[in-house]
Amino acid sequence: MTISTTFIKSIQDIMRQDAGVDGDAQRISQLSWLLFLKIFDDQETELEILRDSYKSPIPEHLRWRHWAADSEGMTGEELQDFINNTLFPKLKNLNADPVRNPRGYVVQQVFEDAFNYMKSGQLLRQVVNKINEIDFNNRSDRHLFNDLYEKILKDLQSAGNAGEFYTPRAVTQFMVDQVNPRLGEKILDPACGTGGFLACTLEHLKTQRKNVEDDALLQAAIHGVEKKQLPHLLCTTNMLLHGIEVPYNIRHDNTLSRPLVDYGPRDQVDVILTNPPFGGTEEPGTEANFPADVRTKETADLFLVLIIELLRHNGRAAVVLPDGTLFGEGVKTRIKEKLLTECNLHTIVRLPNGVFAPYTGIKTNLLFFTKGAPTREVWYYEHPYPAGYKSYSKTKPIRIEEFAAEKAWWGDEADGFKARVENEYAWKVDISTLKANGYNLDQKNPHSPDAIAHDPDALLAEYGRLTAETQQLRDQLKAILAQSLAGQA
């Protein structure tokens, strides 16, 4: 058992005794805001040493060091009353301006919809004391948070609702590697969840730093938006631990709630990496923020329209999308026509079943495109299961090593991917073929005749064939029964 597992289990055991904490999601939410305040305070300790003029955006009596650091400090009803009636109301209403007081703005956003679930001040004190055992300015303890973060994510997945903001680490890493964000570029995840893409991008950018001045570029690079409170809190905390001193560009908001026409050049970015929620619908009225010809309640489709809009000329994107977007008709067709007209959709990596299991069984695809030139051809790469695998699972997830073949095959966008060649997993489809098929992007692997296609005409033909076969079997069965009954007469 790792330190992080032991640490979280010890907190779990304390929280289970509390009448106010009901289930994993509430326990994780409770732990998350406590960890945020501890990490924020540890970071402030470091900033005070580095900068003589540093002043905390949190009033002195509300800082972690004031009410939480002393293991013999406030407890019981006194602590409970302080948390509920002083700490939370004040942090929710700091009235911090994102420009003049960005660190205060981060705290305010984190606590906007946070809640103290614990009802026992004594048990809350025990949890606080446990968290005080970690010093996030210590390199090994800071590393421990990465393990803690992973453990929290796993628990969040077990709580049953993490599929909507969880992407397997190997998929995230592969997408970041192939898009190759560069220092000085503006990078966005418009549905950032707990920050997996952004954290991976940060590690990718850190390898490009050459001097102290590059740190400023790193701080300004990362932008994310998440509409749900808990993943937003986890993402903000994750950014702090990955070296983003003021993660005020991680906004607690819904990117789709703003009319598309309101977005201008200042909102555009160089790189978008995201796994937008799919399979769900937006609240009534959200689709009215989009032009009439692309209006839909399907979240993933709205995000695809938004992503095209938010990319600068020559901006690059990698997006996780379900099979339904590839073969869907109606509004989906118009959105795909827009994508292929305004962007070069150069690559679709088709993932097998089970990559997102057990959170969803929906087959998914990784779309890579660059804005500014129309698509002439789309390359497909069908990602195979490793030898001996029939599916992925919690205990056998997809691994980054499996993408070695795609990486070796990938080539360079600058020369139009001249090095690419077709093989048993890779093939290309001309834009004229896609247009003739009504912009159906669900193109069958010609090297795998048994592959499932979702072309509507092919599906209808297959349905007709199976119906005819079924009727033929019924007729045969009737004849056999009639013959049998006649023999008994």
C-alpha cells in the first residue's frame, strides 16, 4: 500500500464517522477544498520568502496557518462555527478582481460553490491535523500530491460520475505529444475537468524552458474552463502543484453559455486539447447561442463548433469524439462540412472498445486538425489492442507505449505528411469520397473487411438482408412443424 493510499484511507476512516458526509463524492469534495487551502498556504510561505512585498489576498484570520496549523487549536463547535459562518462566507465573497487581485480571484472561484459537509468539529480537526502532516514546499511531499491526485481521481471514478471529465493518461499524453504545444503559444481546454490535458501540456512545455524569462511564458500559456465545481477545484489545485503560481486562467464557467458571435480575436488560441462531454445534452436555450444551421442539444457537437471558432489561423486541435459524431446526419453533417471546409482534418485515430471502460462503452476517436486550409484527404489509423487483449479494463488500461506505432508512422504536417504510408491499420480517404458520402467520417478500414461500418445505406442494406434471412428461417421452421404435425395425424 502506497503512502497516498494510506493517507487517503486514514482520512476516509475519519470521515466515515461523520454524519454529514454521505458517499465518495462528498468526501472527495470535502478533502479537495481542505487540500487547496493547505497547498495555497504552503505556496504563500514560499512567496513571502522570495518577495518582501508579498501580501496574501486572504484576510489574516482566515489563512490556514491561523486557524488550522496548530494541532491543539480550534475544534468542536468553535471550529464548525468558524468554518460555516466565517471562513466560507468571506472566501465566497472576496470581491476579488481577476486583474488587480488574481490570487484572490482564484480563491473566490474555488469556493464559489464549495460546501462543508462535515458536522463534527472534532472529526474535522482530526482531518485538518492529518493534512498538516504534508509540507507541499518539500519536494517529496509535493510529489506525494501527484499520487494523492491520482488516488482522488480513481475514487471519483468509483463514485460513478467521472467519465464526463476523465481521459486515460496515455490518450492525453499521445494527443499532447502529437500536437506538440510550444512555449509562447496560448493553449486551451474548454471543458478541462480535473486538468489532465493542461497538466500534461505543462510538463511538455517545461522541457522547452531555456531561461528564467520563459517562466512568464509558461504561466501565461495555460487556459481552462470547467462548469462543475468539484473538477474545477481539483484542476485549480493541480495547476498550483504543477507550478502555475496564479491559475486565474482556470475559470469556473460553461464555455457554451456565451453566444458564439461574442467570441473575437482576443479569445482565439493557438492550441486546443480537449475531451468534451458527449452523450449528454445541454440545458434548454444553450443551443440558441449558436447559428441556426448548427443548433443542437448534443454537447460534443456544440463543442466542435466552438473549437473551430476559437482556433486562430493555423491553430491546431486534438479532440476526443464519439463514433456518433463521425457517422451522424442532419446537424452533425453540417458541422462536419464546416470542419472539413475551414480546417485540415488530417488525422483520425480510431480507438477500440473499452478505452474509457468502465465509465462508458462508447467507441471514441481522436481528431487532429489545423485551421486555415480545407481538408483534401483524411488519414485514418485504427489503434489495435495489444497482443493477448480483447478489451481494456480498470486493471488493464491503455498504455502510452501502445502508441509507438502511430508515432513512428505520423510524419510531419509541414510537408503534408509525405512520409505516411498505408498499412493494415492506416489508410486515407479523399475529400471527394467524403463529400459523396454526405460527410460521413466513419470510413471502414479497407484492410480489415470484417470491420463494422455505420454508413446508413450499408446498415439499411444489412438490415434488409438479415430480415430476409429471418423470414426464410421462419418459413423453414413452419414447414418442418407442419410436416411433423402431418406425420402425427
